[in-house]
Amino acid sequence: MHAQESRGIDGNPVIQFEQVSKAFGSLAAVHETDLTIAEGEFFSLLGPSGCGKTTTLRMIAGFERPTSGRIRLDGVEVSTVPPYRRNVNTVFQQYALFPHLSVFDNVAFGLRSSRTPAAEVRDRVEEMLAVVRLPDVSLRKPNQLSGGQQQRVALARALVNRPRALLLDEPLGALDLKLRESMQAELKRIQGELGSTFVYVTHDQGEALTMSDRIAVMHRGRTEQIGTPQDIYHRPASAFVASFIGNANLLRAQVVERAPAPQPGGARLVVEVSGLGRYPATATVDPLPAGPLLFMLRPEAIVITEDEPAQGVAVAVTITEVTFAGATLRCAGRSDGGATLDAAIVPTAVGARPQPGTRMWMSWQHEAARLVPADSAPAEDLPAGTGAAPTRVPLTTPTTPARPAGERN
Amino acid sequence: MAERDGGHRRPNRGRLAPYGLLAPGIIWLTLFFLVPLASLARMSLSSKQSRFDFVPSFSWDWANYSDVFSLYGTQLARSFGFALAATVLCLLIGYPLAYWVAVHGGRWRNVLIGLVVVPFFTSFLLRTISWTVLLADNGTVVQAARWAGLLRVLRAAGLIDGDRLLDTPLAVIGGLTYNFLPFMILPIYVSLEKIDLRLLDAAADLYASGTSTLRRVVFPLSLPGVFAGSLLTFIPASGDFVNAAFLGGTRSRMIGNVVQDRFLVQLDYPGAAAISLLMMAIITSAVLLYAKLLGTAELA
């Protein structure tokens, strides 16, 4: 388990999970999770289906009670408080708009539950419909609206109650790609305008990366990593995170040389990569756990040249496959040692044109190469057999890795 | 067969196909509904010229209609009263049952709803007659009710007279409720079962408590079922004569008994026809009014 709270959180904690577990019968959906979500934050719960992210969200909303552990809302324990007494609101996956009520009445539902005076209800509903840019449809029924419009109504219906946190359960899943992209921007705009805390559940890593302040990557009921999008992309704490967020070349590796002192950006190591040779790499977690390690390289970090480059780290490969992928060209190359590396290059007029069968050089900046622990990733996702004891051995002098400044937006 | 006709004739045949499909229904309804209805209407305006006149002749005799009110006003009002009471009782008993099965029935839902239909495997007549045994004077039910002081309460409410349950308005209303309950439960169940359970989550998320959710979300969404169930109960109940015949006394005769008596015993066809048509007219207007009140026209 490599869950790590990456850095200090600005603002007051709104939602806190303390060792929260949830089991359905014998099935553990969420396992001993610690989370702190701060006021005004756009926080994403990211993971494949069945990873426990929706259960986590439903526990915040109050639809599920944790089997053990505590959930706090503004510092007050709410683990057993029913949903209708919690000041959080949800945007449901299929919106769950009331089909018998007009858009206005849908949005007014929560305010009327809390016995808000009629005049105030009207003002706040109209104000919120303006915020989500849906002023002219208040008398229509949900089934007379397009998917994008229904999405906005669901958002208004939740936000009009001024919740301490807005919970969004894959809200854009039902929309087509173009609409989804524009709604992503819309959500960010609305969150900025209102300054509310958003907790966003998604399985779409692109969506999580573009929208979130911080992301919790979940896998099999556990939080694999919590951090900023940059953290998670560049310094994945596990092979699962590395392969789930973006694409990654993952090759078995062993440490041959350790840095004598901590380096900026994590411990610099020299590793023996199977089928590739000795290369420098930076560990993403410190201390590294005992057990198998993987050398990680993002395909887009690789440059392909015909001649051996003067700078950086390089390996000679035979190009085995070239696939057109729109903006990029995906090339697979096999090293003399038998390792396969995938590269995503942007074809330019002057650059090399890899053809299958040709000899080329693949090179990268040494900072791009990472060393990640393989233990918590499922065996079937990885090139090699994994599964190691969760004990950790210190790799360098145990200090918190310093991170380059200015990476958090 | 289609090959023999040749491809070029198909478009024409395609255009006639819908009428072909409708034809059996149209012919059936014309022969067995429209024609009898017209003959009933004609009969209702006929009269016997003399006592010995066997076949009444058509004479624009509107008196048949005014007679209904003057002679059978009580039975008419009683029929609608009993049917209304039975419908309300069915709703009160059936709605919670349907709700429970739809929301909490889980994988037993179909079995549970099947049980509701089980009584239909026995004849309607037989089931009603069995009630006469159950409610018999000095039977277990009467004795238990007397012991519990229930008889006194019912007597005070005017639902029974004397010391018996049989041959009382209460027994007729009870019989009607019993016999038509499945017709209330099934449509309500269907409409409740269609409700997306996530709407209940959404209501709870928007601060609505259980009762508030029931009132503001579940009940409005089940109105089509309530509407259909009420009609399926009220209409046959108001025309029913079996329950009144077996379970009711002279004080609980319904209009159905009058029609049966006029047609089959007194052979007063014009009078019976007039009552029947009037019932149709009243029920149709009542249904339209009900639909208007419930606002179900656009929902259904």
C-alpha cells in the first residue's frame, strides 16, 4: 500500500476519512481509507470500475454506512447520519431527475425540503439556473431536455442548496465526447465561480487530470496514491498508477547503485533493466518497498533518431511496429536484449521517419525514467509475476523527498 | 404464397396490411359491442303497448329513463357508495402492499405478486359464497367480533343492524373489496416497480425524509397505477350484483341486482336497458372527472 498524503492541504478540511472500511457481505469494497478533502478543492476519486470509488462517494453522501472507521464532515462525525440530514448534495450518474416535476420544481426540491420561504426559493432557483446557463427551460419536464441540459439541471438541483461539498458520480459518463469536453470546462468554471468543494468520481484518467486539484487513485478498495495530477502522472507510487494514468513502458528492474544522499526530485539510482541494460532512474516512493521494482518510461518521453544522440540516455532498437494515432505516431522498438519500448512521437517534416525493420535510437532525458514498486498492482496487468511483502526497507537516508517547486497549480 | 403474387404488388399490400390487422378487432367489436349497444339504446326507448305485448315496440319512451331515478334512485346511489367505499379500501390495503413488494421484495417480487393472483384460480362465485360461511351468524368471525366489541362499534356506525354480519352493507363492501383487491394491487405494483430507485436516493440527498419522499416522489409517480387500479375496481364494483346477492340483505341491494331482476325475472327489457345505459353514462362521466382531477391524462 503506497497511499501517501502528498503535501499540506490549503484550507479547512471539509471531509475526513479515518480508517474507513466498507464491506458488502464478504466483499471488501473500501479498505481502511484515510482521506482529507479541503474546502474549495476539486478532488477526484479515480479508478477502474469496482475499485470502491462510488462506494466512497456514497459513504460521504450517507447512502452507505462504513463498516468501520469514521467519516467527518466539517469536523463532526457523520458516519451514521442519514443522507437527508447531511449538508452535501450529489449529482447522480444518470442524473436521477424527478420525471414528474418541472425543471424549476426539480431545482427547488431541496430548498422546499428545508422549508425555505417561497420568495427565496424562486430567487435562488432562478439565480442557479442562470449560473448553469439554463434560464429559459424552467417550466419544461426533464424528458424534454437534451442530455447536456439534464446534466445542468442536476448540477443546479444540487448546488442550489449551497452544500459543503458537491459529490459528482461520473456525471459526464452519459454524454458524447464533444459535450463532455465542454461540460468539463463548464464544471471548472462553476466551481471557480462558487468556490465550492467538488468531489468527483470518474474512471476517465484524462478527465481527472484536466479537472482536479488533487486525485486519489483507487484500486481494489485501496487508495494507491493521493496527489496533484502532476504528482500522479510523473511520480506514480505504484505500477498500477503508472499504467492506469496515461501509458507507460514498465520493465522489470533491479537497483545496482544507490545515491549516497537524497537528490532533488527523489532518489537517483542506477538500475539494471531487464533486456535493456543499466540506466539511471528516479524512485517515485521513498523508501522503496522490498519486492519487485519496475522501470517506468512514458512513451511520449522517448525521442527517436537515426543516429546515436549526443545527449541524454539512449538505446539502439529495431522498430517492430508503427501505428498512426492521429496527432502522434506510435512506434514499438525492440532492444538487442529483447525488451520492447513503446514511443509516441510527433512526426515532423525534418525528424526521423521510423519504418518497421529499421535500426533507430530511442533516447530520453534521464529524469524521465522512474522506478516504481510493482507489489500492489494486479498480476495480470503487469509484464512479470509480482506480489511482495508489504514491508519497506529504506533506500536512502529516510527523508521526505523534496519536490521541484512550482508544479502545483 | 408471397412468391406467387410477384414483387410488384407488395407496396399495395403493405398499405392495406394495417387494416388487415385491425379487421378482426373491428368486426368483433362491431358485431358484439356496437350492434348490441345500438339495440340496447333502441330497447331503452321502447315500451310495451299492453301487458300481453311480449315484444316492446320502439316509441321514443323517455319515461323509462325518468323511472330509473324515481324507482331505483336508492339502489343507484347505494351502488356508487358501495363501489366507492370498496375502491378506497382496496387502495388503502393494496397500495402499501404493492409498495412493499416493489421496493423490498427483492428477488421474491414475482413470487409475492403471483400470490396476489392465486385466488383467481378459484371461481369468483365460489369465493363469494364461501364468505357466507365465514360470516355466518354465530360463526367464528361473528363471535370474535362480538367478543372484541366490534359489533357494537359497527352498529353505531350504521354499517350493520342487529347482531349479524351477513346480509349487511358491511358484508357487501367487504366482499367487493376482497374480490377486486388484485385489480388494484397489480397496476399500482407495475407503476411502482417502474420507478427508478435512484430517485429515492436523490430525494434523500435533497433533505426529504422517508414520508416526504413518499408524498412528493413515489406517490405522484405511481398515480397512473392508482388511476388504473381505481377504475378497474370502481367500474366493475358499481355494476356488481353477485356480492349483494349473496352477502347483502334487502337493505343492501345494488343497481346490478335491479338490472338482473328487470331483465331476467320481470322481463322488463326497456326498463333494464335504460338503467344499463344510464349506468354507462354516469360511470363514463365519473371517470372523465376523475382523470381531470388526477391530471393523469398527460401522465398515462
